[in-house]
Amino acid sequence: MQKGGILLSCYTEVTVTPEDLKNRKMIQTTIAIERSDEVLLSGTVYNSRCEALEGAVVLIMEIYPGKQRVKKGYVITNRFGEFAVTVSKNKYVNYQLDIYEPFITG
């Protein structure tokens, strides 16, 4: 690892202090990410009026050769309609994301 660099595995946080910002317009660091067999799928869900949809349910399904389907779980969109989920990289598996309206509306 280089000086000023960060090596990521599962989780890392970076803290910027006022001293780091003193007399500087830009801070630079090196971040090295370990190779992973996972990929991040992210997106934003909108309603028919093109407004971000909070509380929508995103169901993640794996689709294997022969059309076998396996439910992997679900995530719920945040107040900006955003979601993110990690899935395994596998050249034989497709992913299907089914989106459902929020179960509870404010």
C-alpha cells in the first residue's frame, strides 16, 4: 500500500479532518480495491410522474440455464428512490429485478 493510500476489502472509511483541508483546495488519496466476485447493481425507481419513488420493493432473482429461478432477496428504495444490491458475477446466471409499488404510503 502506498503512503496516503487505502486498501479496501469489505469496508473502509476515510476521515477528512480540518487540518487536512488547511491551505488546500484539493485532497488526493489512492484507493486500491481487492478483486471481487461480486458486482454492485444500483438504480433509481420512478413513478408514472417521473418522481423518485420511496419505499418501492426491488426483488432480486437469479435465472439459471434451463430457466430455473432462485429468489435472492429484496431491497427497498430510499427517499430518493435509489437502491443498491451486490450479486455474484457468474457468466451462466442472469439477474431479474422485479419492482413493486410501496406497500405503505405516507
